[in-house]
Amino acid sequence: MIMNLQMIGMVALVRKETRRVLRIWVQTIIPPGITMSLYFIIFGTLIGRRIGQMDGFQYMEYIAPGLIMMSVITNSYGNVVGSFFNAKIQRHIEEMLVSPMSEISIVTGYLAGGIIRGIFVAAVVSLIALFFTQLNIQHPVLAILVIVMTAGVFSLAGLLNAIFAKKFDDIAIIPSFVLAPLTYLGGVFYTITLLPDFWQKVSYFNPILYMVNAMRFSVLGKSDIDIFTGILVILAFFIMLLCTAIYLLKKGVGIRE
Amino acid sequence: MNALTIQNLTKTYANGVEALKSINFNVAEGDFFALLGPNGAGKTTVIGIVTSLVNKTSGRIEVFEHNIEKNLSAAKSCIGVVPQEINLNLFDGIFNILVNQAGFYGVPRKESLKRAEHYLRQMELWDKRKEMARSLSGGMKRRLMIARALVSEPRLLLLDEPTAGVDIETRRAMWNFLRKINRNGTTIILTTHYLEEAEQLCNQLAIIDDGEIVENDSMYNVLTKLKLEVFVLNLDQSIDAVPEIEDYFIEITNPKEIEVHVKQAQTLNPVFEKLASLGIGVLSMRNKTNRLEELFIELTRAESNIGVTIE
């Protein structure tokens, strides 16, 4: 009975979050489509022609999985950080906090919202990619798994950011100063074998490298890292962030006085 | 059974402010209970702790015998809350807000849709159901918050100044509605600055001042504690001199109106008898000030906070 109550609450939150993504589709779905189109035009068509091949693939084909992941990462993060922080600022998060919903249900609801937006965006960017290059996906199930798990990791990261954020600046700092550099340095546009030894080793500390390369392996069948290591790293981050988010909400950090 | 049991509840905020100093009170099932106090007395903190929006420092709280530490989910299932501040998702549709809230309380979707319609109609907001919450007036937002709190059909309804900023007509309509749901079995705890509202609606009350309960009794008992009441009598003819009655202080405020000061043990009978013997009729009579307000000021010394001298 209690399980059923939690399930109904969680489904209500997922429905609410999905409706939000679709209601403001001009803000949530279209912009990543436009941004990624520009990446394909500039880095793929214009500059890519001069670069030639990367790791045995046409440059456009090589960067496509990374660009899909880049949009999944920024959008799943942005979805949850924006939605949760707005709920905090407008105080309608209290609708959930006063209800019998458990912290696990609340986290799962927001997590699902972020993943759903990540999937929508991945689909849109993949469709756009087809206008510029071919996507012969080698491991489709793995590709979906990587997209879902990566969207999950960054939805949870966005949730943590929103939990601690006290003002709008706080939700802009992490995406600008942490997420963007890690994404650009995560092997979206290059193989790390091009880097000097030292920077190759440094790159292994960047979790986004594993996500981008896991996606690249799913699509191209080739990547800089071992796929099992990639999946394990994503899974480890997912579990760690999930437990942290649930713990913080249970403690009332950022949401209770 | 008690709808709410509060024992030795203490709250000290991170900045050191001691908002609640080991308070105790119970609210019986079916009561319409007023929790009164001046600004900053601790009323909202009590409601915040009961609804788990504020972490308590120490103490014990039970909602329909569910301890909020051991069985928070069951306790929260019994509670609906209308907060002091507007906390609606202003960019969400009005109907959706209610359906979501019902869902958060575990109400199946089909039933949620029915209840959302029912309570929007009750609050006369059905015609606005497709609009966003931000398009509503202040009074409508308050009504929407009440509908949102009721959609889970709680056994205990917490109303934190629900009629603040609401026009008189709407307030009276809300009073009637709240009386009705109370009669139907919902226990209500009301905080308000309109003491007339508390006197009209509530059968029990607690007054909290500076984090301590300074009064906790039935409304009837509390009102009988007033040491002095002043009645204004409108007369059917002008009088020139004050009618002399032993032990009564009477003054003429205008030619056809007198004020009679009545002490706790006195009745108004001698005054009426005296006026009748003088051939003067009493057209109407009222309390000069709200009785609960008098008592409230006496207990909390609220006027001294704003620099008005109390005699």
C-alpha cells in the first residue's frame, strides 16, 4: 500500500516534469538542435574537411557521438537544476515536501524528468546528425543504455547543484566553469591519443571522457577506453550521486530550515 | 483521539534565535483550533515543524498518533497545509496543480481528476482551470491554495493566515466553507491576525508569545477571563446626564450613545433597568472592541511592541 502510494507520487512527479519539458519545448528541445547543427556545420563540414580522418573515421562521423553526448549532458543537467531550483525559489517544492512522498520518490521523479529530456534531445541531435553524416550504430542497445545512464548522472549532478544553490548565480557557475570545460576536454572533438602522455593521463580523471567514449564505442565500435571500464565509471558516478542526493534531501539540506 | 500532540517542542535556528521554548499543546480530533500570537511568536515555526518543512531541535510530535520521527509518511498523509506565503507553481495550469498534489499524496489519477474538479468548483475556480496560476488575483490564489490542501482530503488541515489580503466577501465565504468541512469531521488549526476570525470560527485556542504558550483553553473559557468589557448602547433618545448606577462606570459618547464598563462579575441588567426607569429604550448594543483582541493584547502585550503605551 505504502509502495503504491510512493509509486503514484513518483509517477505524478514524472508526469509533471515531462509536461514541463514539452510545454516549453522552444526552450528545452529546439536550442540543442540549433547548437548542434552549428557544430556539425562549423566543425564537421567547414573545418572537418581540412582535418580529414580521425582514428580511422571521417571527422564528422567521429564527432557525432560526442556531440550527442554533449547535448545529453548539458540538457539533462540543465533540466533538473532549473526545475528543482525554480521549485525552491517559488517555494512550490513544498507541495512535495509536505506530502507523504519519500526522498527516494522525489529524487527518482526529477531524475526521470532529466533522463526524458536527455532522450528527447539525443533523438533530435541524432536526426540532425543524419543530415550531415551517417550513423551506422554498431551497438544500439548499448547506445541507449549509455544515453540513459549519462543523462541520469547529469540529472543527479544538476539536482545536487540545485539543492545547494541559494541564488541564480549558483546554478550558472557549475555549468559554465566546470561542466563546459570538462565536456570540451572530454574527447568530443579529438582522440586523446593525440595528446602528450601527461595530458592523456590527466584526461582519465575526467568522467565525461568515459561517457563520450562509451557512446563512441556504441556508434562506431571503437573508442579510447575499454567499454566495460566506461560503463563501470558511469555506473559508479550514478550510484554515488544518487545516494548523495537522497541523503541530502533526507537531511533537508537546502530545502528545510 | 488527538489530531495533534505537541510535547516539549523546541526550535533554535542556526542564527541562535530560540523560536520555540519547550511548548506543549494538544488538538483534539474535530476541533477548530486557533493558534494565535504576534508576528514572530513562533506560529509558523510550529506549522513548519508539523509539516516537516522545518527541522525541530527537540520534542515530540504526533499526528493522529503517528509519531513524525518514526512514521513521517503516515503522519503527512493526514495533513493538508495552506501556507502563509503564496507557494504555487505560477507557470503551471490551475487544474494540473491540484491533480499533481493529489498524486503526491498517492491518490490514483482517475480519482485525482475527480477531486480536482470538485474542489475547484467548491472554490469557484472551475472556470479558470486552464489558466496559469500567475494569472489569478491574490484572493483567487489563496482559494487555490485551500483547494490544493483539500484535494488529498486531509484529516488535519493547517491554515497559516489563509485569509490574509482577501476581501471581506471572500473571507466570509471562506469562513462558511471552513465551518462546513470542520462539521464534516476535518480538524482545523488556524493561525490568523484577524482575531474576529478566530473568535467566529474556533472552539479552542492557544496563544503563543515569544516561543511560549501563554494561553491554551476553550474559546468560551478564554473569553470569560476578560476582566472588563465595554459595551456601546445606542439609545432611542438623547440623554443629558449619565445615569448613576452604583459600581458601574458609564459615559456619554454622543447624545444618543453611552459606553458601559462591565466588570467580570457584573451583569448588564441594572443598566437596562435604570434606563427603562428613565423611559429610555435601547435600540442596539455591541462590544466596543473585539473581546479576543482585548485578551490577546493583555496576554501578549502586543501594543507595547509598536510603542503604544498601555495604561
